[in-house]
Amino acid sequence: MSQAIRLADITEAAIGDARARLPRAFGAPWRVRAIRAMVACAVVGWLGYLHWLFDFGKIFSGLDRLWVILGLMVNWSGFANWDHAEILRSMVETVAMAFLGTLLASVVALPLGFLGARNVISSRVFRFLTRRVFDVFRGLDQLIWALVFVRAMGLGPIAGILAIFVSDTGVLAKLYAEAIENAERGQVDGIRSTGAAGLMTLRLGVLPQVMPVMLSQALYQFESNSREATILGLVGAGGIGLRLSERIQINAWDQVAYIIVLILITVSAIDFVSRRVRARLIMGR
């Protein structure tokens, strides 16, 4: 009975009053609906244009070839005849390339980090110019730097080392500067109160605080560069990437799969060791 009374109370006048007070409860205004329709049409049109521009139909036409390639990749019947020494030597070369590039960048970025820190350099103009130099170094991807150095130095790991060095110098210098700016001032003031000069204050008051963070960041960059160095090899910077590119060009897909597995194992091992070392440096575990 109560339900029938409530339904009876819902008159046209009550509905009109509620619509006037709460118009959005009865649906979006026609202007909003028109805008939504135009946005939906624009999105559909944009997706249609991208489909035409990139010819996504090739995805389906290339599935047959993809299955053939995958079948060749899992067929390792000629495993014993592969040049394992060359492949392993190239893998070691890639890791060494990542290590040397990261090491050089870490060493050069250390003084640059102090020059870009607000609590070390008081000149805003000097800091601004220094930070912009960091941006130039890290603004270009390692692949672009590798193309430049391959053209200048020729094929080989030297180009890869220089590409990692230049790119990581900008990244690590920026990270180091931020770590230095976050150093606790109390320890610095305590060292300064003993009469220590500026460089000695930085050496004893700032560097011990930020060194674990800097080492952790350098290790992370090495971990990342061990993957990036493979890509650099594809453009002629040596290492396992160059061997991978050669096997792809001659359609040796079984060896391509073998190299990919080797890369995954190596990168996983580096990630595991680096993560343990970084945890010990930062948290003492």
C-alpha cells in the first residue's frame, strides 16, 4: 500500500520540478551530448586514418611468415655446429662495453654533479648553464649517439662505449647534483666548524652522505646499459647486437633465438647481482 502511495505521489509536476532542480540527473544537456558525439567521431576518424596510414592489415597478412620464423627459431638441430666462441666473446664484449661506458660516465659525472648542485655553487647563471649541458648530453638517445660515433670512429665497440659514456654522463650528473642538494646540512656545518676548507668540507661532509646513492645510481645505469648495449650493436657498435644483426640478415633464426636466450640470461644475472649490491649499499642488507 505504501509503495502505491509513493508511486502516486510522482506526478508530472513533481518530475518537472526535479528536472528543473537537478537537470543532470535526467541526462546530459544537449550541448554536452553534441560535444561527446563530436569527440567520438573525431576519435573514430583518427583511428581510421591511422589504420590507413600504417596499413595495419599487414599484421594479418604477415602471420603466416611469423609462424614459419618461430618454427625455425625453436629448431636447434645444428647447435653443435654453431660458432659458440664468437657468440660468447661478443656477449662478453657487450657487457664490457656497458661497464666501461658506465664507469667513465660515473667518474666524469661526479665533479659535474657538484658543479650543478645548488648548495655547492651559489651562482644561478652558472648552475643554469651547467644543467643545460646535462640536458644536451642526456637529451639524445644512446642510439643516436652511437650512429654519430659509428660514423666518426667506424664499426666496433669504441663507438658503443662513447655513446653510453656521453649519454650517461648527462643522466648521472643530474642525479648526482640532486643527491648532493639533498645532503643533510648538519654534518656539513659540523665539518665546516672545525675550520675545514671548502673542498675538505665537501670531501668529509657531503661525499660520505651521497656516495652510497651515487654508487647505487651508477649500478642501475650499468644494469640498464647491459640491455641498451645490445641495441647499439645493431647499428654497428659491436658486441652481441652486431652478431644478432648478422644472423637476422642471413635468416639464421635458430641462432637468433640462441643469442636472444643468451642475452636474457646475461641481463637477468646482472640484474640480480646489481639489485643485491644496491640493496646493501642503500639499506645495509
